Amino acid sequence: MASPNDEQLLHDLRPRVLTQPLHNSIPPELVSRFDPVFVENYNKYNAGRLHTHEVPIEHFRRNPAKYLISYGRASGPDVYRISEQKCPVQGGEITVRIFEPPAVVNEHGKAQKRAAYINFHGGGWVFGDLSTDHDFCKRIVDGLDGQLVAFDVDYRLAPEHKYPIPVDDCWTAFNWVRSQKADEFNIDPDRMAVGGISAGGHLAAVMAHLCRDAGIPLRLQVLNVPVCDLHSPFASDGTFDRDGCPYDSYREMEFTVPLSVARIAYFHRHFLGNSRPATSKEDWKISPMLAPNFAGLAPALIYTAEMDPLRDEGEAYATKLKAAGCSVELMRMKGAPHTFALLDGILKSGQVYNLKVIEGLKASLIVQ
């Protein structure tokens, strides 16, 4: 028989309230390290929702807007002309969006030659398109005071177009601009720069090596949170090699947002296949960290994010460039997520990035 005390406990029972973390919420141990503005906005817009790598790719392709979450991007200033052209590539064609300022005319009434910036968007070689960096391209064209034309390359995406197609598309587009479009857009082919974010940073880094190897002068490479090594952190099937990975940031930020290690592994499998290409002399185009020669590469602006698994490999890549005698400016954005540059409407780190890139382009490309 139950005691009066036991019976009272039964009478006092109330429904329990259990609160589980929201799906894709920020790990509690990392919250205090993030920029609080990012935490507030991430919790408002992202937490509890699927990330795009958690959706079957065929579903995403049918209706991207159903799964995309976009906020925090500052609107770029308007520019004189925005147009698109088709660039022929192996097996088809791709779109290149072109951002132009009005012509700057010298005292003799002749339009001055302009520099060119070739942009490669991010998205893990799987996502992203010409909308990704549209406002950024407008911003740098406006910031260069009529002396730069920006070309944004809509390279073909994996898994439908696996490696090396995205790399080959970008190299073809770069040479198309330099050799076939210089006269049309009044460009000095010896004053060119490349850049991109994440997978776009990887593609820009590869372009810098290809330019050096081809004897093409390149004035600047802008590498923002670049993917530099897809070999060392992962087994050939894309499984994270937690013990063998040489970059502590992968373990420290394994479950960070918005780019977890699981998301990078997803990109690895889609870009390279479920078993990446066998070891070959071409490996460095997958992992620029493995390039055999870093001497003579274009000056680099490299930006990393404190709260990003890619932080340490980006900084290791900068170290390799410096050791080979290349000019490098490296900046780590404190408290910043992987996507800080895409959040320049709300994050100070994104705004600083915009200013620094414009400064770097002016110093590298503009004839004083």
C-alpha cells in the first residue's frame, strides 16, 4: 500500500515539458564564439530548417526556391551596364554576366583601357549561380571608379557535371575574356584578377596556378574561405578522416553552422564522385595545397573565418604562398561564419571584406 507521501506525489504530477534543440541549431559550445548578430539572424532564419545538402539533389534542381534561405546581403550600387554573353565550352556553352562602368575618357577623348576581374561563385560546386555574387560584382565595379569590368562565370555544376568540368569551364572562360573579349570591353589583358568564395576560392586558386604555368600575367587572386585541400581531410569515398585530418579546425568546427564537415563531405562526393579520381599528377587541381610549385604565383588576398572548418587550410595555403616568396595578405575574421561575405548587409566582417577587396583591386590593377 502506498504511503500518504507517495500518494501526494502522484497527485502532484504534471505534464513534462521537453525541449529538444532545433534541427541545424548552433551547437551550444560555439554560440558565444560567434558574432552575436549572426547568432540572432541564424536563429531567426536558419535554425530548424533543412540545409540544402539534406535534400535529394533532384528535388532541389526541380524547385530550388523551395529549399533556399537567403537574407543579409547588402544591395550593390547600380552600374552603367549589366549584360550576358554565352561562352563556348567543351560540350556546350555557359553564361558569363558582365558588369561595366561608363568609359573613362582621357584628355584626347580616347577611352582608357580597363582592368578585369573574373569571379567564380561559391556553393560547393553543387549550388550557387549568377545571383550569388551579383551585388558584390556591382559593388567592386562601382568602387573602382570606372576602371574595372567584372565578369561573373556561371560554370556548370556537379553532380551533373563533376570534376574536372567546373575547373575546365572556368579556365575556358578566363581565356575567352582575355583573348576574345578584351577589345570589345576595352580591357588591358595584362591587368586581370580572379576571385571567389569557398568553392569559388578553390577555382580562383587553380586559375592562378594555370596562369603562372601558361605565362599569363595575373595581378591578384582573391581567395575568401577557399577550399584548398579535398584530399587530406577525407577518405577517397568522402568520409571524414577525423584522426588523419591535418587541420584542427575541422575537428574544432565539425558541427558548426552553416558549413559543417558533413556538408563539406557531401560536396566532396558530389564534385568528385563516391570514390574520387585515382591519384594522378592532376590532383592539385582538386587540392591546390598539393600543387608542386608555388613560386611566381599572383599576389593573394586570403580571408578566413574563425568559425569555419576551412579556416586552418586557408591559412596553411597562405603559409605555402609566403614560403615560396609570393605576396600574401591574410586576414582571419573573428567570430565570423563561413558565409560572412554573403551577409554584408548585417555583419561588420562582410563590410570590411568588401572594402578590403576594393582596396586590393585598386592597388593591384589601377595604373596611377
